[in-house]
Amino acid sequence: MSNTPSGSVLRNTRTGGPTIEEFRALESASATLSDRVDALGSQQRAEVGDLRDRIQAVATAQEDRFGRLESRLEAFLDSIKAKQEPASSSAASTDLPNPATSPSSGSGVSAKVYTVKTEDTGTFDGTPENLELFLALVQAIQFAETDAGWDRAVLRAITLALRGRAAIWHSTLTDKQRAGLCRIDSWFEALRENFSPQSTVVRQQARDRTWDPDHEDILGFVFAKIAPLKVGFRNMSEEDVVQEIADRLPVDIQMLLRQPRERQPSLVRLREELRIQEVFWRARHNRPLLPSSTVETASPSLVTGGQRISSFAELVVPTAHPISAPAQSDRRPFRGSVAQRRGKAYAEDFDPAMLGRGKSPRTGKDNTPNYRVPGTDETIWCERPCNRCGGAHFDFAHDHSVSKPQARFAEEADDDGYPATSFVADTSRPSDSQDF
């Protein structure tokens, strides 16, 4: 039997655990903490919302301010543009009426409207030799501005600049053809197609142009020489242009020039050399430029009166003015073949030692037979076969050439001692090549 008294109550009890009061206190603290967290969250959301509203208000105010500033700036720029328009219009004003507002402008602000005077472009009467000078001037005026309105003004000026045969040609075009002349390039193509000069004539003029030291400085000669060369020989290299200019100068200037002997000669550096050499040459030979009054009396055709040169006739006509000083070889006019100018056939004083070979200045072909004419400073080039046998030699050198191997020319060319600077006789005309 159990030793427990029968009158006692048996209970399961634990020692050290929280009491009911402690549980109630813990629940109360938890509820208080939750209330505080909710209160802090609500306060934070309210502050963030208020801050967002303030930022939005500031942004709206700044946007309005920038809008007002932009409007004021646009108004200011429009006022400046409106003030500049009268000055631009007056600077480009001509005989033609100028509209106040461009039809393509929808803003109501006056756009630039250019016009070009025929006094600026010059006129073109259909003379072929004057075409390239006219086109070069028109192109230079075109490149002065990049505005499309400027190109339209140049187009109008081309039409108004036509005179004589050129104006008649334009009147014979159909409506479709005239409508096609809506670009400057189209005008250039049409004018060249109908009025281009004969290339052989321009080339002859370019070659015949020599320096007249009494009536022009050496730079004037250089520019007058280059103009027809560029027209007659469109693909002429700068090296050939330099050589062609040097070949038409006095020998005592040629021998001092360096550019013709450079591997890559430059026209700019050649002009620098010529400016220097001209001073010494005039002092050495006592050949100053004649006063303008003397030039006008001697040859009024050489005086342009300050006007722009518009004709090749003012550039390429060889000068032949009487000079009191004894005639010199460098001042002799270059007309006709070398044989005609010296009044003696090549066969009369043929010297085999003067034969050689080299690069033809006209054709650019290497190993071309040449002959240094005795008693002159000129070299002629054999650019056609011999009329007697068809060989590659001069007619007057036939007997000498057929009696020796052709290779003999190459051997003599290495040791011929010919100077590199010499006048080159023109062989483009039959008279120059048939005198061999």
C-alpha cells in the first residue's frame, strides 16, 4: 500500500516559470510597441508625401520660369535677325527687285534673298575662247556662299549675263531644255557642249604666250600662261605646267630655277623663285617695267583700265612691241616654226651632235627624238615618223639615221650635254612638224 496520506490532494506543479501576471504585462508591452511603430510609419509617410509635394511644386515653378526665359530669348533672337535683314539685303542688292519675305518661310521672319550683278559675273557673248574664263568667275562667285539662296541668285545671273550668240542660243531652247537648267552644273555642261573652244587653238595660244618684260611683271605672265594651259590641257600635271612656264622664260632665268628640276615641282614655289629672280634679272639687264602711260601709248590693248579680264585675247596674244634696245633672243616673238622664224631650213646647218632623246613636253612620251636647233635656244621634238622611210627620226636627219644603228641615239643622248632648260618648239601645227 502507498505511504501517501489518504487525505492529501495530488497536484502536478512546476517551479521557476512566468506567472499569469507576467504574461499579461508582456502582452500589454507588445501592444504598446505595435501602436508606436504604426504611429511612426504614419508620421514618416506623411512627411515623405509632404516633401514630394514640395519638390513637385518647385519643379513646376522652375519649368514655368524656363519657359518664360525661352520665350524671351526667342523674341530677342528674332529682333536681332530682323535688324540684320536690311543690311544683308542692301549688301546684296542689284538691279533686280528683291522680295521682302521668302515664299518658303512660314515663320513670318524675312529670309535672306541674294542677287548677283552682271558686273560681277561678267558677260558671255558666245565667243568660245572666253567661255572658261566666264565659267571660272561664275564658279568662284558660287563658292563664296553655302546658302541655297545664293546658288539661285547665281543661276539668275548666268541667264542675265548671256549676250549675242549665247543669248540667241538660249532663246532657241525648248521649254523642257530651259527647265532643265535648274542647277549651276547643268549650265556649265550645256555651255561647254555648245561653246567649248577648239582645243588645238587654245593649246596653240597657251604655248605661244611668252613673257613681255617691258609691259608685265613675271607673275602676271605666269597667271596669264596658266589660264589657257588649264583650258587646253585639262589633265596637264603640275610638273608639266611648271616646265612649260620655265621654257618660255629667258635662259639666264631658267638656269637659276630649281623647281623645274625637282622631282615634285610646285607652282607656288616656282612663283616664289620667279619673284626673286625677276628683281636680279631686271637689274642686270637694265629692263625696268615701262610706266603705265608709256604702256598705254605703245599698246592700248594691254591696258585693262582696272577692269576684270574677260577674254583670252587679253592673255594669249603674243606681244611684239618695238623696243629701242638691240633685239635679244629671249625677246623674239614666237610665231611660226623654228625654221620659219630663223629663215633657214634645218638641213642647211644640220649638226648630228645636236640630236638626242627625252620626254616630250607636249605628249609626255619618253625616248622621243629631239634636236637642239643650232644658233638658237630652242629644241624641237620628233612626234611623227620620217616621211622618207617611216622611221623614228627627223626628215632632215634621215641620211644620218639610216647609216647608223638606232641605238646610237640612246648612246649620244646620255652624253649630249644639252641643258635641261630650253625652249620647246611647238609641234602641234603641221608647219612645225613638216619642216624637219
